Amino acid sequence: MIKSGWLAGVLLMLPVPSYAQPSEPRLETGAFFTFAKLERIGSTDHGPGSTTFGLGGRIGWRVIRHVDIDGELSVHPRAGVRGYRVQGFAGVKAGAWFGRLGVHAKVRPGFLYFEKDPFGVVSPGSTPLNTQWADSLEPAIDYGAIVQYVTSRGVLVRLDVGETLVRYDARMVSSSPVLPFMEVAGFTTRNRQWSVGFGRRF
């Protein structure tokens, strides 16, 4: 009886190994393909708008549980207008994971950069025989929903659905070399945008 009590006491004093639970991934990286419908882009395009396709990369970091800082940058070789377009956003992604499935909402301010102004603004010193188009940088904000899924191989599949608000400032444009410049008033557009991407969580 004494021996049994002594043995139990010794066993209680022995160190018990502890196994840490695996931490939730905090870093997300990936690449994506995006499609956007730009409404009223250009001084004469007030109807159906222009479609644009692009490729880009994104990165996200878990700040606190359910809240990430999420950013992306994409290049559109042709935005339905002259030249290329660069688009960038960085903001908040908030939501939750249900096993392999994640559902989030996003609000991300950013910008649209056009190599050649879509409204036909020309650079100073440009002439009818030597037209030099000005570039333009427009403020924007992207918001919508995100659905993510992690496959059995650890590949992250992400679908973004939402709208991009773009604010075009007022500018002086010329629709013809023989006509005087006219002012196009500033306005805001709501543009539908989708993207599909693949990545990893670390």
C-alpha cells in the first residue's frame, strides 16, 4: 500500500510533455486573374462601357482574429482604351473560416493609373501632327465579398466579387484637332469587378 502511494507520487512529479496546437496561418500570398466592367470611360463612351482583363499578385496579413490587411496590384494590358492600366488596392478584409472554407468582406482604397488618359487629355506641347497623350491617376475604392477554399494539397482558391468606385476629376479635353478644348466635369462611376486567384497560407 505504501509502495503504491510512493509510486503514484513519483509519477505525479514527473514532467508531462505538452503539445502546442498549430497556430492559425497569418500570411497569404497569391496571384490572380481579374475582369472588370468600366462604366463611362472616355469622353465619348457613355453607354455600354469598356471591359478589361488583367493579371496581378496579392498579399495579406492577419492583424487580429477575423481581420486581415489585404493588398493587391494588377496590370491590364488593354483597358478598352489606349495603353495599359495599373490598379492597386490595400485595405481591410474581415470574416471567418469554417474549416477549409473562408467567407469575408473587403473594403480597400486604392488607385487606377492609365498610361494614356482615357478622356483624350494631351501633354503640354503636343501638336496635331505629334500627339502626346498625358497619363492619369484616379482615386478608387474596392468593396465586396470574398470566398476562399483551401484544397487538400494546401492550395488556396479565392473568388472576389464586388464593385470598384472610381472618381474622375474634371479635365480639359479635345475631341478633334480642329475643335477647341472643352471641360469634362468630374464624376464617379461604379464598376463591377471579379477575380479568381490561387495562393498559399503560411
